[in-house]
Amino acid sequence: MNRNALITGVTGQDGAYLAKLLLDKGYKVHGLVARRSSDTSWRLRELGIAGDIEFIEGDLADACSIQRALIKSKPDEVYNLGAQSFVGTSWDQPVTTGIVDGLGVTHMLEAIRQFSPDSRFYQASTSEMFGLIQAERQDENTPFYPRSPYGVAKLYGHWITVNYRESFGLHASSGILFNHESPLRGIEFVTRKVTDAVARIKLGKQKELRLGNIDAKRDWGFAGDYVEAMWLMLQQDKADDYVVATGVTTTVRDMCKLAFEHVGLDYEDHVVVDPQFFRPAEVDILLGNPGKAQRQLGWKAKTSLVELIQMMVDADLRRVGKE
Ligand code: NAP
Ligand code: G4F
């Protein structure tokens, strides 16, 4: 295929799965990596692709480094997945979140506009922008009402993507992705916090699991399915915005139940609700309508929540067992 891609956030959950997908399709994959004091490539190593990526140092907060990355990689496709992506942290670091998740998108779009206007651009938008939901099932026409500094910053990133498409004719698409998880999910997110704890409790290394609002509902899918939707968006003749979701919503409580049941345990014997994990403002329920992605991209979620949670618990049992 001989195509070049640049992925920001290549060391994250989605970056790792997307890099694997593109490498398997024959792309040369460049990955932007921010300077950290220790190695962050564990996900790429788990997928066996760490040696196949051309790493470029850079930070979304630093416009010069983004320009250099564009000039160096000469990408046909750019996937902007880099972000401070944990909602809880966004109340503790609202400015960093705004700079990286909001203005960082402008750094990407400006660099494309100036140095690589034919590159196709994908922006990692989020269902968190729907926040206090304005429709029972959220789609591309549902008004936004973000409930966290993260959601607010991402909304800026979303609209600046739409604006650069409309102002300068860039092929810039925004994927409004609902929660997606995997064995490569960060440990701070609730699904992985649960599956890791289930493994530890089953293997006698932990007794209880402390959680916040277990009545919150999310539309959870598998990250491996969702990166295919990102790629499909950039293969369309016309750039556009798409909701990517399963169309099923489940409480944190029922997700826990599934995870504990998979190893023959009852979640009620182990889960403790702890106010320290409640958020200053909550997104109570998310439920996506992926009809447009299905019709126009031919995309549909393939993995059920039961399959996803079992996959994650099994991976954590293997990891914890080796410790
Ligand atoms: P993730 O695992 O937290 O990965 C985030 C990535 O961004 C990491 O590679 C991180 O690098 C990088 N990053 C952080 N700050 C950066 C900076 N200043 N400059 C450059 N890179 C930086 O997130 P994810 O779950 O893969 O999500 C990917 C994207 O989709 C994010 O933009 C997220 O907000 C969005 N999103 C995610 C979901 C979901 O459910 N997963 C849903 C909707 C939208 P380090 O490894 O060095 O920290
Ligand atoms: O797993 P979470 O932290 O994900 P959240 O906040 O929905 O954000 C994720 O999905 C967004 C898409 O909608 C992405 F944009 C974002 O980057 C991220 O990937 O929390 C899910 C729910 C929340 O309602 C939270 O309050 O679980 C609830 N929860 C209950 N106890 C908890 C906990 N969340 C965490 N992280 N830890 C708990 O102990």
C-alpha cells in the first residue's frame, strides 16, 4: 500500500491498536511520543510492534514539535489520539487538559494547513461532550453539554476540526467515540480497575474493590473494533463526523457483576462504594446511536460487553498470575 501515517498518542490504548491495524495494512507508521522519564511502550510491546514504528519526539502542547513531526513524516493520514484522557484528572489539571486536548488540536490542524494540506486528519472526539445528555440516544445531531474540563477541552477540539474543514477544505473528520476498553486499557479507568481487582481478589492478593458512582451507565465497546472505524473515516471521499458506539448501555454495577461472575465470585462480597471516587459533576448515562457509521462506513461493533469483560479479566488473571 506504501502509505504513511502519523499517530499522536501512539503509546496509548487506541494508538497501539491503530498502529497494529495500519502496520497490518502495509502502512509506514510514525508515532509522536512525548518525553517521559520512563518507558511508556508496554502496549506496543504487548502487541509485538514496538520495533516497527518510527518514533518522533514531540508534544501536543508544543506547536514547533508538531510542525517538525508533520514535515518529517510526510503523512497521508494523521490520527490525533494524544490527550490527557482521564476525566477525573481533568479537574486537578484543567489547564494542561485544555492546552493538550483543546489547543493541541489547533497545533495539529495549523501544521497540516501550512506544511501538509493534503494529509487526511482524524480527531479523537468523545461522547463525554454529550455530558448532561440532551437526547435519550446520542447521535451526530445531539446538542453537546460537557460536564468536565476534559469534555469542555474536547468540545473545543471537535469544533476547531469542523471549522478547519469548513474554512480551509481540509479532509478533517471527527470520531465521536463512546467508551471503548480492552486489556490494554489504563488501570485508572473503571473497567480495567474492576478486571484487575477481580484477578487480584481471585488469586488472593486483594480483598475489596473501592469504587465511586456504580449507578453511572456507559455504552462500552472494544477498542480493537473502534480503531477500524477511525481508519474507515479517513478512507471516505468526503470528511465528516461520526458517532461510534454499540447502542447498548450498562451500569458500572452490572459491568462489575459480569466481571466477578466470570471467576465465580459475587461482586457484592467485595465492592465498597467510596465517596473519594465520586466526581464534582457526573455524566450519569451515555447511549450512542451508531446508525450513521453503520450506513456510511459499513462499521458495526463486533464484540459484546460480556466478551469484552471476559477478555479483560482473563488477561488480568494471566498478568497478576505472573507477578
Ligand atoms: P490513553 O490510553 O490515555 O492514551 C493517550 C495518549 O496520549 C498516550 O499515548 C499519551 O502518552 C499521549 N499524550 C498525553 N499527553 C500528551 C501530550 N502532551 N503530547 C503528546 N501526546 C500526549 O487514551 P486512549 O484511551 O487510547 O484514547 C485515545 C484518544 O481517544 C484520546 O484522545 C481520548 O481522549 C480519546 N477518546 C477515548 C475514548 C475511550 O473510551 N478510550 C473515548 C473517546 C475518546 P503517554 O503514554 O506518554 O502518556
Ligand atoms: O472509566 P471512566 O473513568 O470513563 P469516563 O469518565 O466515561 O471517560 C472515558 O470515556 C470517555 C468517553 O465517554 C473518554 F472520552 C475518556 O477519555 C475516557 O476514556 O468512568 C466511567 C464511569 C464514570 O461515570 C465514573 O464516575 O465509571 C464511574 N466510576 C465509578 N467508580 C468510576 C469509578 N470511574 C473510575 N475511573 N474509577 C472508579 O473507581
